Amino acid sequence: MFDYSCSRRSFLGLAGGVAAVAGLGLAGCGGSEAPAAGSADAAAGVVGEVTYDGASSFQALVEAAAEQFMNENPDCVISGSGNGSGAGLTAVSSGTVTIGNSDVFAETKLDADAAAKLVDHEVAVVGMGPIVSKNVTVDDLTLEQLKRIFGGTITNWSEVGGEDAEIVVVNRKEGSGTRATFEAAVFGDEKNTYKPAQPEQDKSGDVQTLMGSTDNAISYIDFSHFDDSKFTAIKVGGVEPASENVLDNSFPIWATEHMYCAKDADDATKAFLEYMLSDDVQGELVAEQGFIPVSKMAVVKDANGVVTEK
């Protein structure tokens, strides 16, 4: 999380700061005419404060973009947390933060009226896959096997070709967009009511830590948090969990990353969201952080989880 002070603000005249923001002509959340995306100059001279909360799965991408943005706009503060998609959507809806980051569409977490007051910015696509402890010998599971493991009806690794050992299921908490994405792919419209003995985890980083110190465990995490030194990412139905396999939905567990703001968001928030969609971020940073630019996808997924060709 970044929490930078605007150290140069005292050296700028108020009129100059206002003029810099007024000259942006930003669109998206506010509805005014947008500058051409793809240029860092479109957001130059931004003064203000941007706050966010939400999905931990792409928090690192937001932080990296924020660092770049603040380097170019030292009189803007961007800070936030990754407390899960549900928390982020609730926070932006209530005005606690200016941006809510989410792995899922706002319509799936908020009531219709609250969701209608937000503006969606689709900034990337993320693949998510099952991971197992380093001592687990299973390297491929079908969606049906995953459903039965996370649903509590397969409880021993020997039932899916592994050693005779009890499966330790590590789940994310309710409200997690990663969990919602995983369960949508694995359970479809069915509600998963199984409560494993292992406490549910708040964040992707918590899953990384626990999986690195727990034998015979299984969980799921986004590709950008894969760590071969702590756990093993496994195939699903024979398909490797890799970005290139997400492009056409060959690997079926993935989500679009959303950054929501209010329709009347302030200029600094609009400037940063415009920057997230610029070439400065989409050109290299998205891939560097382990994500897929939306423009490269051959398919799209709607709020009901229906996948169609572009």
C-alpha cells in the first residue's frame, strides 16, 4: 500500500493547481470529454488524493501503476488496501474510498441501485488456478474433481490418484472476488456450503503463506501470486494454468479486473483511472505484473459468467 505525502504541494500556487486539473478534460466517472489514452501527459500535473480498497489479486498492479503515476504527478497521493472485492465495492459505494477494485462485477455484490451509481473500468484479465502443497503428487484435476474436493465429498488424495493423506482445503473468505471467480467456474450456479476445518483466508498473500507451510493442502490463487518455491500450480482438465490458455477460455478459471468509481468522482480519481487504461500501463505494466490486457482476449465474460467470442 502506498501512502505518499504531497511534498511539493506547498510550492504550488492554488490557482496553478486548479488550472492543471481543470485542463485535463477527463472522462469515465465524471462524463466529461476524455484526453487521448496512451499518453502519460494526459494526466500531467494532477493534484489531489485517490484512495482504494478491494481485490488483493491485482493490488500489486494497482500499486505499481500508482507509483508510476505519483512519480509523474508528485502532488497527488494514492493509497489503499486489498481487503477483498466485496469490501472494495462496499467502500466505493458508501464513499469511504474513491475506487473499488474487484474481480467480479458490482452487480454480483451490491444491490441494483447501488451498482447503477458506479462506473466500471475494466483494466485487465487475470487467470486463477488451483495450487497444492509441495508434497502433493497430484498435478492435474478436472473441474468435477475440484468441485468434489472443495465441496467436501473427496477428502483424501488417494481418491484422485495421489498418496493416502487427508486433503487440507484452504478457502478464501466470503466476499473475496477470487473465491467468487473460482466457485463460479467450478460449481456453476450451485451454492457451495462446505466449511473446511482450515480457517478461511482474507487475502492472496495469506494463502501464499499458509500453503508454503502446510502439507497435503489445496487452494486457489491468481496467476500473479504463483510461487513455485511455496506450492505447485496444477493443471485443470489437462490444461496448463497459463495466460495464453486464458485468451480463448481453454483454461476456464479467470476474471476481468474492475476498478469502480462514483459517477461524480473527483478529478484526481478520474485522472488515475484514465492512466490505468493508457499505454503506460496497458502496454507493458499489465503483462509485467502477470495479467492480460483486455485487448488481447478473444472472448468476453459478462456479469452472469457467460463467455462469448468477441
